Amino acid sequence: MVEEYADLRPGSLRRAAGASSLTWHHEPVTVLEDSPFVRACRGLPGPHTPVWFMRQAGRSLPEYRKIRERTGMLESCRRPDLVTEITLQPVRRHNVDAAILFSDIVVPIAAAGIDLDIVAGTGPVVADPVRSAGDLERLRPITTADVDFVAEAVRLLVAELGATPLIGFAGAPFTLASYLIEGGPSRTYLKTKAMMYAEPALWHALLGRLADITLTFLTTQVDAGVSAVQLFDSWAGALSEADYREFVMPHSASVLRGLAGAGVPRIHFGVGTAVLLEAMGEAGADVVGVDWRTPLDVAAKRVGPDRAVQGNLDPAILFAGWDVVEREARRVLAQGRAASGHVFNLGHGVMPETDPDILTRLVALVHEITAR
């Protein structure tokens, strides 16, 4: 675990002398508490069910593809002007109830000294994977200064968005570890699981360090003004519940617990996590994101009565024609009523081939059906 943090201003993350965990010291943040999105995250009634889409910033929008024509992904994430424009594009087009910061989950580990690139059509590729205690030393702690471009982008966006909340995000320790160990995307996670089972001390050291990096990255976004954060544990569904609880949950819980005093809703999302929903609820989020495989009324029972749910229309439904989209959206909304709060979303990210007009119509439909 990291022992010191250079940024000790109000609003920063600190380790108290002799403490074994990180504590939150901050001035009050500005959270748009009256927005439909934040109210739903809190389990409070609002004027309608809020809706936003994972990967709404980019992917399917022609204006996004145009702005990215000559700029690599990592470079785009490091330019506050591009981050601001790309984040705003779906808000202008779709009238969603929240913006999601345009970034990538590997941005903080690149800032931590790992040589990586985001390869078009492949995803993050790590030049020298982390597979030994020696390799772990290449993953240094980060400070706010290492990701100051993110803080600048958030400040610009908060000023532009006005009454629309901005969601910050980061990758969860397990998902980040899988990229670091495998060297890139994987379908089997063989090397990741081999380390987890065979070298538990190294495994926990790696995830502990990633938890600190993730928490610093999210803290930076909260200090700059985001109204909520989402922790993406995209690949946790590759694990059994027992393995998740032993090897992963303590580190995700460390991140979520570290944000407990931040005053912003915390969302936790993974793919293929039906058997993990109860544990994910216990990990400490205010909202649990659910993929399309589990009905929201079932998920609500699993995550517990004090947590809202987010989701969970299958992204493939958007290609099936409007009648099917409307029918399935109504089903998701009906099932979402079982939870204390519901944020309408897809069960995973927007696919690049999605017709943007369908997304715009879907937002209007959700607002119309749920208007109170």
C-alpha cells in the first residue's frame, strides 16, 4: 500500500499517521442534489426516471469520430479541450440526465508509469506485463498532479453543464490488474487467475496498489466537481462468488469506502455479475449497475433494499426496430420499480454501430413514460 501522498490540500486524500487505511479530508463538494439523476441514486423520487448511457461519450456519434480522426485515444484523454467537447456531445444530442467524463480506465495506470497504448480495434496493450514482485515496482503511486488534465477537464465541464450532473469514473482494481497481467484484453484471464491462486501475496499487493491509484484518481475528479462516480469492474464476472469475495471485493470495497465521506453517489458496475450482485452490494456502493442478463427486480433483491440499481437494456435491442426497443424499455422500467431508486441505462456500453437517433428517442421515451 502507498504510504504517502504529495497533495495534502483540503479535498485531498491523506493517510493519517499510523493509519492502515486512507481517510477523506475535504471541503464540501457541489453535488446537484435536486437533479433527477442524483435523486434516483439516493433512492429519492424525482420528476422522471433519469437516463444516461455507458459509452455515450463517443462511439456511435459521427461528430465524435470526426474529432478523433487524427488523435489517439490516450492523447484525447489528456487534452481537456477534447475531453470537454466529446463529453458534451451526447448531452446536446440526446438530452440525457447526466454526462459521463470522456476518459479511459487505463489513464491512471499510464500516469503511474506503465508503458501502454490503447490500440484501435484491440483495446489497452501493455508493453511489459506485470507478473512479478519486481514488475510491481514499476507501478508507482500517483498524485493529483499526475492527472491534472483530468481535473481541468472536469472543471471546464461543470461550468458548461450547469444543472446536468457529471459522472466521474475509474476502473476497479481487478479489471485494471487483468490488463496489467495479461498484457491486453483476454477472454480467459488465465495469467490473471494463475497469479491470484498461486501467488496470493503478490496478488493482494498489486490490487492494493491499484486500489490506492484508483482512489486518488477518483478523488481528483470529486475535488474538481463531479456529482457522482462509477467504478467499472468490467471483467469481475469471470470469477466465482467465493473468489470474488476473497481476492477482489476487499480492494473494491477499499476504494468505495475511501469515498464514503465525499458526498457523491458511488456506482459499481460489472458485466456477467449475476452471482456477484449480493457481494457487490456489500462492497459499499450506493448504486449497483446491472447488465442485461439479470432482471432488475431480481437484482434489487440481491443488492439489498438500501441501494438503487442502474440499467439494464441489452445494447443489441437497439438494432431490433423501434417497436422492440419501446417494449423492452417499458419492461426494464417496470422491473426497476422494485428498487429504491432506478437509473435507466444499457446493460453495457453503446455499440459503435448504434443509430444515434434511436438513443435520442429512447431518452424521450423514458422521460415520457415516467413523468410524474
